[in-house]
Amino acid sequence: MTSRSPAQALRTCATLLVMSLCGSAWASPTWAQTVRGIVLEDQSRESIEGVRLILRDPEGVVRASALSEEAGRFVLVAETRGMVRLAVTHLGYADWETADFSLANDAVIDVEVRLGVEAIPLDPITVVARGSSRVGRLAGFEQRRSDPGHVGGHFLTEEDIERRPSATAATLVLGSPGMSTGSTGPGGSLDRRLIMARGCLSRMFIDGVRVDQTRGHSVDDLLSPELIAGVEMYPRGVSAPPQYQDNTRPDCGVVLFWTKDGAIGDSNGWGAKRIMVGVGLLVGLLTFGFIG
């Protein structure tokens, strides 16, 4: 066996150490570069969940991506070092992107991302069904119908009415809590009906015009369902809009009929029939001997 001097043995150990270190580096050519942090809403400083965060290199290749968790925190781990940029997207917020920055070997970078709310234009849509938006005299009806804080009323839309082809104007109220009808025909027949609520005669309005119900004279004499765009029913008058209430009869119901645009023949809806209502009431009063 050949003996070695101490100097030769030291040189051999040094060579083996260098080879060992180089071999270790060759076996693990990649490094863990980390970008971590939190996403916050700019004004409220509340954390935002579900934000998409993407690390891209200057060529646009995605090096890492993640979604922020419930607390708004995220961790991005890139296998390669070099220049990258961080892009952030979330529906309802303005997109955010950094300039290019260097990600060194084993770097750990902490960031705080703050997003501002942005109004996002939606893609054009095609209307495939009739909408419920109304203007003019129906604006109040739609506002009350869609207001969750407006309680005590029951509403029928044009679509609701079309699903009841056998109903009359008066019987449309049936099925709504607290509403009923009563006979107004001779001998108690049901050929004409009065609209009742909580056992008393309801106040009735057509397009905002007061129409009194009388014996022998029903809303069915004045309106047919195909002319009606909406109905509001208030079993207790105090729940109705103030302009339709009767302070002397607060517990009696209120029913509001709204006609379709053009159904009556002018822009005022029921305005063109006001004279007809008056004539009809007068005929009814004369017929049953209430005048003279």
C-alpha cells in the first residue's frame, strides 16, 4: 500500500469536499423562491378571499399562482429565480399588477396588496323575456313591490294575472291573505262581486283614481284582466301608501289596480274612463233607488 504524506491527504479531502458540494448542487438545480402576503380592501382594510394572484416572467410565462384564503393570505412558490411581476385579479375590484422585480435564490418576499372597488361594465345581453321595469304611473307599483322594507301588501304582476285565465278583476284578489269577495248581484247571486278585506268593503283605486264599489256595481264592470298590469292588495288600510288610506276606516282594506300602457287609450291610463266610471255609478244608484 502506498503511503501518503499529510499534505497529499489534505488535498484529497479538499477535492472530495468540493465534489460533494458540487454533487449536491447538481442534484437540486432548483430553489424555492417565495412571495407571500395578504390582500385587503383598500378603504375598509378588510381581507378579501378568492383573489387570483399570478407570478409571471417578462415573457408572460406563469411561474406560480394561488387564491387568497378566507383571511386574505396567500403564498406563491416559484421554482425558478429571475425577474417576475405579480398580477392580481378579482371580480368587482380593479386589476392590480406590479412592475418587474428580481426574485433571488431562496428569497422570501412579504407583500400587502390593497384592492379598490371598481364598477365593471358587463357584456351586452339579449332580452329573451318580458321585463318588469315600468315607468310613469307604474313606477310606484314597481318600487313598492321590490322594496323588502315595504310590508303588509300583496302584489300581482302582469305575469301572475296571465297565469289565471279564468279569473275576473275582482277574483284576482282571492288567494291573497285577508282578501275575499262578496256578492253584489240580485238575491245574493255571484254574477257581480265586491272586493272585501277583513270583513269590510275595500277602498278601490284604478290608476290612482278612487272608484267606489256599490251594490250592483263591481270592478268587473270596469276592468277585465287583460287590461291590468298589476294589482296591490292591502288587507289593512294602514299598510297602504298614505295617499290611499282612509283614517276613518284604518282596518278596512285597500286595493290598487294598475292598467297596461295604452290599454285605456291615453297616457293617463284610467283618466280616459273617469267619466265612464261616474256614469256607471250614477246608473247603479238610480237603478237601485238610492237617488230620488
